[in-house]
Amino acid sequence: MMSSLDKAKIGSECIIVKVSGEKPIKRRLMDMGLIPGTRVFVKRLAPLGDPMEIMVRGTELTLRKADALNIMIEVIAEG
Amino acid sequence: MKMKIVLAGNPNSGKTTLFNSLTGNNQHIGNWPGVTVEKKEGFIRSYKDITVIDLPGIYSLSPYSLEEVISRDYILNEKPDVIINIVDGSNLERNLYLTTQLIETGVPVVIAINMMDVIAKNKDIIKSSAISKMFNCPVVEITALKSQGSEQLIAAVIKIKEEGYTYHPVVWYSQEIEKLISEIAEEIKSKVDDDKKRWYAIKVFEKDEKALEDLNLDQLVSQNISAKIEAFEALKDDDSESLVTRERYAFINRFVDRVYLKNKIKTQSISYKIDKVLTNKYLGLPIFAIIIFLVYYLSISTVGGIMTDFVNDTIFGDNGLPALVNGWLASINAWPWLQGVLVEGIIGGVGAVLGFLPQMFVLFLLLGILEESGYMARIAFILDKIFKRFGLSGKSFFPMLMSTGCGIPGVMAARTIEEENNRKLMIMTTTFMPCGAKLPIIALIAGAMFRGSSIQWLIAPSAYLLGIAMIIISSIILKKFKGFAGKESPFIMELPDYHLPSVKGLAFHVYHKLKSFVKKAGTIILLASVIVWFLSNFSWSFVMISDPNQSILASAGKLIDVIFSPLGWGNWKATVATFTGLIAKENVVSTFGVLYGFAEVSESGAEIWTLLSVDFTPLSSYSFLVFNLICAPCIAAVATIKREMGSKKWTWIAIGFQTLMAYTISLIIFQVGSIFTGLFNGWSIIGIILLIILLYLIFRPNKYLNISK
């Protein structure tokens, strides 16, 4: 099931399918290792509900839902 | 051997720690020309002819972020002899991604794999020799925190320089891309050095605007190349830049399992457990509030406050250093003006600033602990949603907090904000928060003008609310101007593992911050203090006077006090007090004291409360308070703004903006407020017009915002 990363449930594991967005945003996301084919684990949301914390390539990243909207994912394990 | 080497690496890779351990005290901290990015330069302790330049922490060499552009420009144009690429061994994949790009610059690279102690503790294994083969460059294992491996690292750097280096491509892209790259290389070969040819060819393929600008290709050639790239992009259904990025990561992924053997029995990391509490949905915010309260309580109220009071009252107080110097000067029959300039001017002025040193020491120490432990990143995580609304990020919180103590560390804390425009914005606005030295002004106005009134208790909280509101309003207004709009960059940040800060690292952090502060007190503040002392103690005929009403400062004040008439306090005493406040905000109350004929007043100026109420109405006094809270900060803070901005132009823009805002807001408060007391004239209309303009600037649509989202 395809969806964007900002909608992924906490505790779910996903695979990145596509990264889009304006060039600087897209490049920055990909520079941080968010490349199609990469596994992402959704760890938690900040206490106020945004941004989100994800685990990717063994490191923890935090990004805003507005930016996560650019990342299309396939959920492989529901949280 | 004379050499110039650069340090390049991801943020949080231990780059600063390595730089400090390589250079020790032999470093110079400044800014990259014209921007707010810090530049550190030094030479290696035992090899004085090796210069080290610490590049900003970066994840990539893209053309989109200021830090990355600075780094690549330096590497490409300044021709360093060697790049030391510091790599966080516990985070190999993303760190080596930068390595793939550094190698392509054609400059010899030595990889320093850091955090070997963490690797060992986790029982993981890194095969450095395999990484060395993979990237075709020397690899040294280090633990920067414990200064382990530095000698081997320097030896490897010297060796590569002595033996010479020829560039060989490391990452080979897919056949189709390589074919295009070699075609592009053929087209541009006359324009670039041989060792940079591949770099530029790849950049042209990526359609990198900065590189295309540097190359300045023939129109025909560039059209030809673009046509080929676009055809390829259409075929692959992705842009060329992303295709290259993907292949870089693919290159690393092919190797990483062979060079990094992870301990299979992975225990749940300590960081994970700490985060479960500190960023917990329910506990996160309360814990944050407690930590901030403690920072504030320890540095401003208790430990730092007590030490600052000691310095101010005992060392620089009447019975301290001034009495000592006075006694000594009297014993040698020194001229009275010398006594004046030394004791009142220099010791008084510089002392007022140095008095804050203990508070700043505690503040910097606690801030350093929060930063190095990794909690600072969590604060940004917790608070981002609140600040996002105003176009700021979670990291804006710290400069604001610091500024309630002193604007100088506040402005310096803006350094931690990632994006240049946001950083500038924070540097310009953070001093709107009432600092410790402004508190006496608040106490004076609240006591003199609102004593016994039902709103007296509101004056102090209103000052803090005003500060916060001004920062938010300024951010909203400025973001709609071209100079601040710029590219929208995503907020994506690493949450580093928690770790105990090292004593050495903290000592370094605090020492360097304090050093630059003391240096300022010794130079610019010293000079300014002498000048103000002279202006307030001499008359136009250059005779020393005892009545401050006859001083140059007083007559100048009388000349220009009309400027402040529209704000409701166009009297020369208030004007002079405002100007001496630029030296140090503590001066405002003490100047009033002197001008109203008291040699010495208490901190809140209780002695002059009655006299003050003759020259002010409650409304005009509040306008005076507001102006002094948000106009340009003291000289020491202005000097800090200049240092952090790294540009004279931006320093003037900052001061100009602050003064303009102060004048406008005070005018609106006084003139529009006067309407409610039944006064209506031409100024009321101007006040209303300014209010409308202000509201327009706040609420007008932002034409620089991405509409696509």
C-alpha cells in the first residue's frame, strides 16, 4: 500500500518508493540517505504532534510532516 | 613542509573535537567573509607549518546550502594540499556518502574514522583496510575525544603529500551515466584542470547551477549537453541529480556490509531509553520546562547571579577597585581628570560589562552541557511546532532564553540555527528580550510611574511579552522581504546519540566564548567608556565641570531631544539617558540619577521616583521603557552582532531595524494611546497610519512562499 511518510503510523516499518519535491528539498532529503529502496522505521512524534522521528541507516533523524509529505513509502510492517 | 589541510565531515562527527585536539590553543576563530558561518583556522601543535582549516559541518557538496557551497568553493579554489575527512564510524553509510563527493574534487583525501571507542564498546568491527581499498586512500582510526590516533593521522597526511597523488575515480556510475559524463568531460576539457575535469563533468550532468556558472560554457555546447541529459532523465523518469545521489548510496551499500561488521546481539541503546523519557508525549514538555528553569535559575538567579553581584559590588563596587585606585591616585597627587577617566570612565564602564562574566560563565557551561550531551537537538524537536508557525525553527528558542540573561550570549547562541536567513533574523531580533541590565529600567518605570496603580505588577511581565511578540512580529515581517525570503529549506535534523560531555571539550567551549567577550570589554567598550565619560564631564570649552547639566552630552541632548517628542518624552534627560544606555543599559538609571542631581542611586532608582513623575506621564514613561527595551542594544552586544554577522552592512541593517522598530512601536503606543486620554491631533493620525502600515506588513501575503505546497 503506497502512502506518504507523514501518514505512516508510529512503530511501522516502510520502504521508500519515491522522493519528490523542489530540487533543494529533494536533494537534501536524499543527501540524508532517504533514497528509494531504503528502509525507514517510524519511531515517534514530538509531544506536540510534529515533527516526526525516524530511524534510517542506523541513525535517528527528525523531519517535519510537511517535508515527509515528499517521501512516498510502502508499509512493510504495521506498527 | 608548508602545508594547508582542511577538515571536512558531517555535523556531529567529532570534527570540532578533532580540530581542537590537533591545534590546541593555536587557533583563530572568525567568520567566512560576509556570512554568519564560523571559520576556524589554526596550525598543528607539533608542526607549526601545517595550517588546518575547519570547514563547516556538512552532509553533501550540493549547491543549495551556504555551508556546502563555502566548503566546496574552498576545496576547489583555494587548493588545499590534503582533505582530512572525518567519518563517524558508528554512522558509516551517511558519512561515507560525503566521502564519495570529497574524493571527486581531485584533492587527496585521508579518511579519519572517529569514535573507534564506541565501535569497540558495541563490539562492532570496522575493517579500515577494506575502506582504504574501497576509496583508494589512506584510512586512520581515531578517537578524537581521547586524542587517540592524531599522530598517525598527521603522519598519513604528510606521507600523501610527500609521495604525491594522482586522482583516480572511485565511484563508477552506471554505464549510461559514465558515457554521458565522458562526453561532457570532452566538451569542457579546455576549461578546467585535468584533476578537476571529472568533478565538473559530473556537476554539469547534475545540472549544478554553481558549477555551470563557473564554467560559463558556450551556448551551443550547453544546449547540446542539456538535450542529452534531458533525454536521459525522461528515459529514467528521475532528474539527473537524484540519479547520481542514488548511485552514490548504492556504491556505499554494495560495500558497507563487508567493511562494517555489526555485533549481532544488539542491545537496546541507552539513547533510546533516555529518549523514551525526555521526548515522551506527556513528560517531554514538563521535563523541558524544568531543565530550562534550572539553567535559568543557576546562571541568572543563583550561582551566576551571586558571583556577578560579588564582582559588581565587591570588586568594582565603591569600596573595591575604585577605592583602591582612588587612594593610590590621591597618594601620588594625580590630576583629577585622570582620576575621573580611570575610575569612573574605565573601571566603571568596563567593570559594568566584566561584572556579567560569572553569569556568562555559568550560562555557557550549562549551554555547553546541553549542546554536547545531545539534548539541544531534542529541544528543537520538542519545540519546533510552536516556532514553525512564525517561520522559525525549534532552535530559535535558545537565543531568546539566553538573551533574558544577556544579549551577548543570546546573539552568540544564534550560531546553532542551521539556516543563514533564520540565523541572521535571530541575531537581529534576539536582543528584544529584556536582558538583566534592562531590569532596573523596568523597575524604575514601574516604581516611579505606576506605583500603587492596579497595573503596576503588569509592567515587568509586559516587558517579556513585548520581547517575545517583537521577535515573532519581526520574523513575520522580515520573512516577506526578499533579503530574508531565500530558498525554503527543509527542517531535517539528526538526533545524535546522548553522551556525557567531556570536561576538556566543555572547558574549550567556555574558554573561547569568554575570551572573545573579555577581548571586547578590553577594546571597544574601553574606548566607548572613555568617550562617554569625557562627553559627560567636560563642557564645550573643554573645561572639566562638576554639574552634568553643562556637559557636552547634556547640550547635545538638549539639541536632539526633539527627535523623541513624538514618542512623548522629548526631554533632554531622557534623551541623554537613552544614549548612555547604548554603552551599557545599566547606565540609563544611573544617568537619570546624575542628571536629577543624585551622585548615587539604588538599582531601581527609588530616590528619583518623585522627580521623574514630573517629567513623564504614565503613558510617555511606558513609551520610554518600550523604546529602551527594543532599540539597539549596548555596544558590547552590537559588537557581538557584528562578529556573528561577519559583515558591516548587516550590522547596520540590524541596528537600523531595531531602532526603527523601537521608534515606530513607541510612537504608536504613545500617540494611539493618547487618543484614549482624549487627545487628538496630527500626530494621532501619524500614529494610526504607522499602526496600519505595521499591520499590513504583518498580514500581507508572502509572495516568496512556495505556492506549490
